[in-house]
Amino acid sequence: MNDSYMKRPVKRITAIDLGTNSFHAVIVDIFSDGSFYTIDKLKEMVLLAEKGVEEGLSEAAMQRGLEALNKIKTLSDHQDSNLILAYATSAIREAENGGVFIQRAIDEVGVKIYAIPGRLEAELIGLAVQHGVQMPEDPALIMDIGGGSVEYILADKKKFYFLTSKKIGVARMTASFIDHDPITGEEIKTLRNYFHENLIDVAQAFAMHRAKIMIGSSGTMENIALMIAYRNKKSPSLSVNELEFTSKEFFAFYDEVIGMDRKQRAKLKGIDEKRIELLPAGLVLVHYILKTFGINDVKISSQALREGIILRYIKKEMDEIQGLEVVGDPRRRSVLELVQKCDWHEDHSRHVAKLSLKLFDALKNELNLSEPDRELLEYAALMHDIGYHISHRKHHKHALYIIRNADLLGFKEIEIDIMANVARYHRRSTPKVRHPFYNQLSKTNKQRVKILSAILRVADGLDRSHYQNVRTLDVEITGNQTIIKIGTEADPQLEIWGATRKKSLFEEVTGRELLIEWEAGFLGVQDH
């Protein structure tokens, strides 16, 4: 019996990997020693990028995604999960209407989605693989093939040497390069040339940290391994984890299958029905990697992004358990104690506070703002999402209630009212006289709330992914325009969408049109 049964779990959480092809969920019990035990799993095929990621998400794809998410939410509720951590990857991260899907998930399903950059996706996959399989002493090449992106990690059992995410996933490649069934020799050549152009830095890192084995994770690699196992009459009875095959076995399978049409592929023993269309692109990619890098042995990790989400959560929880940050200023200490009690979204909230202060500093003179205003804006930004502690829905209103009733130390009553109102107006409605807690303020303080919440709304929108994608921010003011220039680590669509949809109050208080411009040259080198 697993030792975990003898211990009492401290929390049950649901981790969801919202991939381009499928949504994977795992529900686990977490124990005080940092271990976890799987209670339930669910996988739903969604095929979000049926027409390619660049086309955005179709209404049909969104509906499939929301239905899958609803099934997972229902399972999570039935299992009495305390928390859902839903991480979106390539398709949702890049789609122009990815933000619309994220908002619909909140409104229609009650699940908050975090769109993570490719670098973090690779890191979480690496953590999961290190945790789930017997790693060699020397570096191994980890390859996680998704629908929109493929992650590459060079790692041994203790550390990472290289992490990157590439936009060469099988759904993307199929939509972009494969028009024939079966795939033609010319299409295979085009794919190989594309892989060569896009994997130069992977090849350079591999030359520095040469690996003898490749570890594959996620559905495409698992499915290929399973089909090879069936072909060789050694199919696993329980799990594909640690399932092995040689490059020689793969090349034999490749030669047999690559010329098949869809009907022939559908008859392959072990194939996942929803991967029939995508198999050729996956086969060409695996063939290219094994051949180019001269790797002879491959094994499979059944742990991937969803387990990485859990491991990252456990690490952060353990850090918090070790004690609150020691802060001398009673005002700041009081705010930090409150947000930690409310299970705050720390990285997001700190980043929004940082962006808010940058915008404040650029606008303070023309808007007649003071240093006390700056301090109250920072604290309101740190507290703006604590309403999630009560409910996803109307969390902005819950934040108002919590802040006003929290007995924050060192603040005057009017300062608490201002912070509470600014936090309340970070989303949805702008300040209105029909709102009682706003209307009771003096005319001067009403204006302070309008200006500070206008800044907070835009800053919050600029971290719509909740993964600190905006790394640089500059403000340029012209006669009738405020231009915010952002440099990002990954694709900026969610951040631009998030800030643009919340700009009306900002434009009202500044009297200028707000434009968000992306400095494309800043895009992180590991996520191109």
C-alpha cells in the first residue's frame, strides 16, 4: 500500500493542462512532507487549433474547450478538491481571442485560467519528468510534443542545462504544411527544413551537453511508444511510464507507417483516434530529432505539465509555511499578512503593483498625484485579487468588502476606503455614484479613486496571462495619445487584449486615446 494512505492530506488540488489538442486534469492529495498522491485523472480531446493557431479559436473549438472544462470542474467538485490550477499553453496563449476564451471559462464554468509563457511550460515539464522517471547521471534530452508547441529540456536528475519552447507542435505543423493524405515526400522535406531552421539553438545546446537518451512526454510521444510496443508484442499492462524503445525500432515503425493514409493509420493497434490526423507530423519530428542528434534510446514519462503544476505549487506552499516575510513598516506588514491569509496570487499581484507604479510615475505630474497616492495605489494593487478567496465571481466586490473589514494597521479610515474602492474597480464596472461605498466619498477622493483605479485597470490588463509576460514598459505622451510600449517574453496578444478592453476609464481621466504597442524585438529568445 502506498505510504500516502497512512498520512492525512493537508490539501486536495486539481491541476489542468489546457493543451492545444487535449485538456488533461489530475486530482491529487498533498501531504505535509511535500509528497502527493493521485486520486483521479481525466483527459478530454478538444483540438483547439483545427484551422491552425494563427486563425484564432473558432466558436466550435471554444465550445469543445468549455465543455471539457465543465466536465473537469464537475469531477473536481465531486472529489471535493480545494483548489483548481488551470494552465493554458500555446493555442490559448497565442490566439487573438484567447482572452475571450479565458473570460468565458470564468463566467460560464467558474474556472480561472492562467496562460503561461513557453519558458515556464518547459520548466514545469522538466520538473515533472525529473520527478516521474529514473533520470540518468548524464544529461538527457526531454521532448514534450504538444499540438501548438514542443518543449525541449536538457537535464539530469538534479538540474536543467537548457529550456526552450518552439512553435512546431503537431497541430500547427499539420495545418501549416500538410495538405495531402498520405503525406508527400515534398511535405516531409519541407517539415524537416522547417525543423532545422527552428531548432538551431537546441542543436547547439545538445552539442554542449550531449545526451545519450531522449525522454518523451505527453500524448503524441506516449501514443507512438504504445504503437511501437504493440507492433513488437510487448504492450504495457498498466502504464506507459518508463516504456522504452530504440531508434532502430522507431525507424522500422516510421518506414511502415509514414506512407499510410488516414484509413490505414486508423487501423494501427494502440493509436488514439483523435491523433490519427496529427500522427504524420509527429513521426517526422521524432525521426528528425533521433537522426540529427544520433540518439539511440528513448523512454516515456507519463508525468508532464500537469504534474509540474503540482510540484511548483507544493514548492511555493512550503516556502510560505516557513513563515511570513519580516517587514518593519506596520502598514506594509498588515497588507502582506492580509493577502497571505487570503491565498493571494502573489506573482501576479506584485507584478501588477510594479506596472501600476510605472504608469503612476509617468502620469503623476499632469494628474496632480502625490506620494501618498502612490503608496495607496501600490497596496490596492497588491490586494486587488484577494476577493478570489471568497469566490471567482464578483471577486472585485469581495475585495472591497475584505479590505474595508480587515482592520488594517497604520491606516486612516479614509485611506482604507480609497484602497478598497480602487481594488473594487480593477475590473467590470467603473466608479458610479449609484455605488454606495464610492458615493460616500468626498468629491476630491472620488477623483483620486477614479484616477488610481484607471491606472490599476490597465496594469491588471497588462498581466492578463497572470505570468508576468510584460518585462519592459515605457510611456510616451503625445498631444492626444498615451502610448504604452511593452516588451514581452512571449506572445503579447493576451496582454494587449487585456489592457485594451479596460482602457476607457484611463482615457477618460487622461483625456487622451490609449494605445498599446509591442516592441517585437524584445520577445524572449527561448520562445520564438
